[in-house]
Amino acid sequence: MSAAQQNISIPSASGTNDIDAKGLESLAYSTALQAYLFAYPLFITERERLRRENLTGPVPFEPAAPINQLGHMTALSSAKGDLPFSPNCDTVYTGISLDLTAEPVILDMPAIKDRYAVVHVINAYVENQPYDYSPRTNGCDHVQIAYVGPDWQGTLPEGVIERRLDTNIGGIAVRIAAKDEADLEIVRGYQSRMSLTLLSEWKGGPSDKPATPPAPRHRNKYEGDFAWFKEAADLLAENPPPAGHRAMATTLWRIGITPGQPFDPDTLDPATRRGILRAEQDGAALMEYLAKNRGRKFPNGWDSARYSRNFNSDYAARAAVALVGLMGNDPDEALYFYTYYDANGELLDASKRYRIHVPADKVPETSDIGFWSITMYDGRSFMFVDNPLDRYCVSSRDTLVKNDDGSADIWVQADAPGGTKDTNWLPSPKGGPFRVTFRIYSPVQRLVDEFFDMTLALPPLEPIEG
């Protein structure tokens, strides 16, 4: 096919340089914007690692502790906390920041049979690793799991299973369901039986002392133009892209990035530099959009970022999950939906009132220990909305007021609806945007199948007139 048939304009000799420069800048901009999305989760992982790097012990009431140590929450999340990643109010977290550069660490998990519990592991790119502990995979039996880095070679103790991560930096979130203070006492008991031990400190079994954290890492400080991409190159050097991202990694040379080497924009031509700077400047606006539009629209206006099994290849969705939710379970373990919009496609407005009508025959089905919840978040901070009841979600574990036909109505508004409706009231903010998240823990297989088919329909938020 000729150039004319493809509608390609062949420039004259006098215009070649200008046209090529424009094309080169566009190519650099496109590549750099994709690189921005690809590397974005590394910045979130680094943020969480830095929060823990200089800690001398666990942080009370937060899932934070020094690196390679257990950080137990001992209470359910509330609006008074500062967890920056859309925490739930259904489970208690134990958080672990992993650094496997020097050696493996071994997690000892007790059996938990009376409630939902899951060990959720991510690599540095906030990509879920295979599950070794959940109701679905091992029935939450007692297990000892060694987390090892991509290059580690050695022998593990007898009875310890290996889980190899594809980056040395990673994280673990242990979620254990809790509803009230009586539940929390039981959960604290489970937490007290958990341990995390460096392989070198494993002497026939778990150590009763916290693991020795690694020394703080040296970090270069960057400011001004290209600072984001300079730091991205450093993070890519510490966490080389896993093999599944080879195609992305091999395009980075177009913007002067070679994983494992510093980024030096001075070696680039002016057009490429301009394209990279445009991407660096537009990145924040892009993430602002993705925070509200992470994935695909399901019926009735709900979105879900993890809409397919090849989610890790959707770099936009993966970056948004890292920003807004940080760690979301695989759909087989828990389904997550969120919305900023009502049934008419309008942005949720704190000055308005809404109803979520759950028909009796459309209640999400779960396993015996599963449940569903609907949670309210501020639309900007992704934190709970403070309210007089300290109520941040409405759940199937609550004693909801039912209608005569067995259905239930959830009332979403800033002020109490009054009467028996107060029992089913989910308080919204007094002003500004908000977001609602629907979680289904331990869903039945039919719901998982409908999820991947994009046919699973949840009840929408219906505006109440008057």
C-alpha cells in the first residue's frame, strides 16, 4: 500500500525537521504517559515503605510496624484514623512491609475457622500474588509460609511452604473479620498467635522476638523538571519489571529509561524532553480522573477496577487501585465495586438523599462465613465520613429493617431519615463529593462468574425527590 493510499503526507525536505520533531515529541509523550502509569504503583509502595523504615516499633491501632515485622490493628478503622487507602470497617488488618533483599521471612498463621480471614500478598507493583491462606485455598488451616525474593536460592525448613515473589519489595495484608468488641477480643487472640521470622532467626520454629529490620535505604532527592522520572528510574532499578511486563520494559528506552540505570534527561533530544515533561505535568490530572474511573462500568452504574483476570496488564486500572485502594483482593476472594454516581449517571451530591433498594431475591450470595457491606467514603481523601453514630458502613451482618416482601432499603444521606429508617441509615458527608463502595467477601462461584462476565448487577443509588 502506498503512502498516498494510507493518507500519509510525505514532507518536503524543508519541513522534515519540524514534522519529525512533532512526531518525536508525540511519541515521547505517549510513551512517558504509559511509563507514568506503569511505574506509579512503585511510588505508593515506596510511600508505605518509608512510613515504616524509621519506626522503632508497631504503631498503636494501625497496621504499621518496622519492615519485616507484624503491624496489628487492634480496633476497627474509624474516621479518626489516617489510613490513606480506603480502609474497610468489616475486618481488622495486620500489615507487613516486606523487604526480601537479604533473605526470606516466614509467616506463621494460626488456623481461623470461625470467620472470614485471608492473607493477601502484593509485589512492589501492587500486583496480587497467589493466595496460600484463605477460605478458598487452604480452608484457613494453620500454615507456615516463606516469602522469598526472585533471586534467592537455598533450602527452607521442613514443613514451610515457599511463596516466591517477583520483586524483593512487597507487602502483606492479613484481614480478619470483626464486628464488635467481643469479636475484636477473639481477633486479638488470633493476632497474638501470628509470627514473622527471618529465615536466619528460625531455630526449629518461629522466633518470639520481632525480626531485625533492614538498614534504611539511601535515597536521592530530586526537584524540578524530570524529578518524577528520575525517582521512577531509581525505583525501577530496585524493583526490575517482572517478566510479564517485558513488552513495557523494552519500550522505555524511547524516553531514556533503562531499568537498572539512573535517568539522565540531558542525554535526550529537545523533542523527547518536551514530550516527557508534558507527561510529567499531565500525570496528576490523569490520576485525578482515574481515581473516579478506575475500571469498567457494570450494570446500574457501579465500577470495578479488577474486572478481568489479566488486570495487571491494564496499567491505568492498576495505578488507580494503588492510589485509591492500595490492596484489593482477587475477585475469587472478595468482590469490590464503587461508584461516584447515582442511578441517573449524576455525580453523588452531599446535598441530596439516596436510596439503595436491595430486593429479597437479589441479595449477594456468599459462603457460610462470607458477607457483604456498603461503605461510605469522602470523595477526595478516600477516608470514612465522620458522623454522630460512628457508622461507616451498612452490612449483611447488621440487623436491617426489612420490607414486607423481604427486601431492604438503605438510606444514604447526611441527616438521619427518622423512625425505623435510622436502622438502615448510611450517613453521607455534609458537603462535597463522596464515594460508595460495595464489598462481597467470600462470594459464591456464580457471582464470581457473573463478575468476570460483566453481568453482575448491584442495586444503584436512586435519588430521592423532594
